[in-house]
Amino acid sequence: MTQGVLLFAFNNEQIDYLAMAAWSARNIRRHLNLPTCVVTNVVDMPAGYQFDQVVAVDLPPTEQTRYFKDYKGVGAWHNKNRSNAYELSPWDHTLVLDVDFVVATNQLNVLFDIDQDFLAHRWAYDVSGFPAFHDNNWFGTYKMPMSWATIMCFRRSKKAELIFNTMQMIRDNWLHYRQLYQVSEHTFRNDYALSIAMNLVDGHTLSTPSIPWQLASVTPETKLIQIDPDTYKIQYESADSKSKWMLLTQDFHAMGKQALGAIVANPC
Amino acid sequence: MPILAERGYLIPAVNTETVDYVACAEQLADSIRQWHPAANITILTKEMLPHGDLGGYANDWQCFAASPYRQTIKLEADMYAATPIDHWWTLFEKRDVVISQGCKGLYNEPSDNRTYRRLFDENRLPDLYNAVTYWRLSSTAKEFFELVRSIFENWNRFKTLLKFPDESATTDVVYAMAAVIMGVDAVTLPPGTGPQITHMKRGIIPTMTDDWTRELVWESTDPGLRIHTVAQSGLVHYHNKDWRIA
């Protein structure tokens, strides 16, 4: 059974997602020893970017923008073809990773040993311990449980195909689902589509198996710097307004693109 | 009441000026029969109460004498069976009395909201819900319901034992006090073991208003019930007593 990691990279005015993907691919190769495939609209691949495969696609049609807290500005957000991962992946067993997910260990290899057709995170947490982040584990007025699309591990199977097809249906009818789940944000998020799709596919029981650990997250408000290739330092203000720092030697979701962009531009 | 069967569900339903509990009970009975067509179900109406209508909650202790079953699961009328429930018999049958503990929200997760349970917390009473109560004919069950009767009939004295008591006795509080007197372990299963009702009260579920039936999408799946697209399990305590699925 072939295995690999699928990355999606569509640059906007502020963020060089392709550079992040190339940096992530190096980490993936070092720690997971897996091939990578990037899905992108960039035609001329910069020298030094090493992906095992490149799937060239058009920029996903979208007029969608989002506010990037760390850039303090609005930018285009081309996130609408993540649900095409099933047909775009060249492998039998695929790990889809956000390019802002920092691979610093080989922990993700465990997912390939779990006998499930589809896995994603149910729970995310702020590594700085900020309690309000916990609310992000639900969405909409009525607090529907969230499944995070940051990491999706799937096997070629009826179930995985159904989940991705359902995500596409939700994406294509987002206004309906947004109203149904009373989501106040206009922005379509793959996390929402995945959460709704998982509930539908599993017979509305919210009983889908999930990744057996929580998604470590570093928020845009947290200062992030790289100490050595696999050690990062975060500085943050704690809930009791004290300035604190800690070292991270684990995988994590770097939600602040500006800080990650700076690391990618000048890696250790 | 003569014993008619080994096991059965008893649904007390005494109408008030504002609530048609009999209609609620019939809906609950129908929903149970969708899953268990052969289930024994008795709707206990006002005329069937051995000591007559004593008014509201105070009728509860009469259920023990009124049940025609050797083993009874008493259910509050304003509930709906969203999935099979007869596996509870196996869970209960080795006990004399089992009262359900805790409740859950619409995503089938145990609720930690204490908005409606401050009296219990302030008085360190067990978090009991009489909505699902099992007993078998036994001296323990007899003693329990005699105690329940005594607390209802002497509420003015019993309430002095509590901080912030309600003016009138309510069944959950009375059951909790009786459980403390008899020993909580004697009338409950270990926490997390037994059934929990889905409590559709604002505060437990994240609705903006008291009437969830107008706020959330709900669907009959015949049999079964989805609320906010999520399949419900066990008994849904719908709270809004006018809600009818058909």
C-alpha cells in the first residue's frame, strides 16, 4: 500500500504558502520518511523546492477572504479544493497536512498503523494553556462539535470517498449549511465542512473515530521563533497576565502565518 | 394493583389545567413501542391512583402500589424514546431500586451545567433524576416509597434540613433526600453506569430561548429523532410539554 503526504499551497498577497509547503516537505522527509505531493497553481516551481510530485491545478474559484490576525489585514483565502484530496492524492494511504502544521517528530507515522479509513482531530488545544481556545472545539450558535481538517489521514475506501464527497456537497451549498448550523462567519472553513460531513457519514451519531491525541496549536497572538531545526520557543502572556515562554519539541499547528513565514524564510 | 406481568413501563400522567400529560404519556408509549412492540406499558391516570389525586408531584409515591408489574421502570411522561431502551432491564435487574443520575445534552455528552441543580449542590444531594426510576417488588423499594411519601407529607419539616429549599416539594429533591437517608448506593448504580435523560432545557442545551422546538431543526426518523441533525439516544426529556412529533 503506497503512502504519502498531500499538501495544498495557494499563495495570496501576504503569504507564501508554497514556501511553507516546501519547508514542511523537508521536515516530512526527515521525520516521517514519506514522499510529498503538493497541489498548487504555481507553474514555475522555485529552485530548491523538493516535492516528490506536483499536481498543477487552477486557483480554486473563490471570492473568499479572511482576516489574518497577525498581519492585521484581510487576504484572499483559497481553501476550497481541500475536499478534492481524495481524487488528487496519488497514494493508497494519504496524510493531508496544512502547510502551517509543523512536523518536528515522527508521531504522525502512528496514524498509518491505525486501522481506520479516515482520521482527523476532534480536539485542539492552545499549548500556552489559554482556556478560551477550548471554545474553538465547537462551532455555530448551538456549539456543534468540531472536527479539525488540519490533519486528515485516509485510506482509499468507500468511507473516505463519502466523507470527501460530502465535504464538497457542503462547500457547494455552504449558504444552506451555514444557516442550518447557525454559523455567524461568512467564511467557508474546511473544519466546518469536515465536521458536518463526519456527522452525516456516520449516521448523525457523532461517533467517528478520531486521532488519539489532541491537536497542539500555537495561536497568532503567540510569538514563535525557531531555536534549532526541531525546537521552537513560544512567548506569550498567560491568563493571569504574566509574560511566559516555553520550548516546543513536538508537532504543532502554527496558526500565525507571519511568524511561521519568518521561520521558513530563515530556517535554522 | 394485582401483578399482571414481570416487567413493564409505568408512565404517570395526571392532567393539569395547562398540561395534557396523558397526551405526553401516549406519545412516549408510542415511541417505546416503535422499538419494543411487545413492551408492557401502563399509563397511570388520575382515576387509577389508589389514594386519589393528591396534586402534582405529591402523587409520585403512589406509583409503587399502582404498578401492575413485579419489576417497574417508571418514566416521566414528557419524554420520547429515540433509541431502544430495553437493555436497561439487564442493567437494573440485580438491584431493588435504581434512580437515574445526571443528564446529558443534545450531543449525547454528559452535562456539567449546574444551573438547575444549585439546590442539590448547596445541600450535597446526589444528582438524581426521577425521570427514569426502576424498582422491583422488595422491602427496599417499599421502604423507599414510604420514605418518599413521608417527605412529601411532612415537607414543612423536611425542608428545614435544606439550604434554600423550594416552597413545595419536588420529586427529584424528595428522591435525593430519601436516597441520602437510605444510602445513595442502595438506590443508584455507580456514576456513569445507568441511563441519563437528554435534558432539552435551555442551559443544558445551548439555545437562546426556552422553546427549543422553534429554534432547532428536529426530524422524526421514524423510529428515532434527530435534533440539530444529531441522532438522539435513550430518552429525550423535551421539556416543552406541547411538543408532538406527529
